[in-house]
Amino acid sequence: MWFKEVNVLRQEYGTVFLAVPNNFVQEWLYKKFHNTILHSFRQANTSIRALEYIITKETEVKSRASEETGPATDYYNAFA
């Protein structure tokens, strides 16, 4: 339920930016799941050092996701 509207926006310099629908989900993920999510990303890519949660409208995320393709994007979108 908490991950339904969460998507990876991008990865830059060891940080994964996650799109979240609102402040409530942003805070909940950070407080309850941050370490678990970060650990999962680090298992897939050891260069990941941090997560950032960005409040983003669903339409923005879908348009960005349709522009990106490839195995890394597919893996990250599996968390959605």
C-alpha cells in the first residue's frame, strides 16, 4: 500500500530520488522503511549512498518513466 505510488525519479552521484505523492507518505516511508529501502538499493548497486523523497504529482512521474528505459529503470520501478 505505501509503495503503490512511489517511483524512482533518477539516480545521481550515489543518491536515489524517489517520487512520493504527498508529505504523509514521504514522512511515513522515511520513519518506517528508510533503512530497508536503502539496504535494498545498496544490494542492487553498491554505489548508492542515500535516498531522497520528493513530493511529485503522479502525471509527472508517469511521463518521466515513459521516457526512460533499460534494466536499471525496470529494477527501480519494481519497488513501485
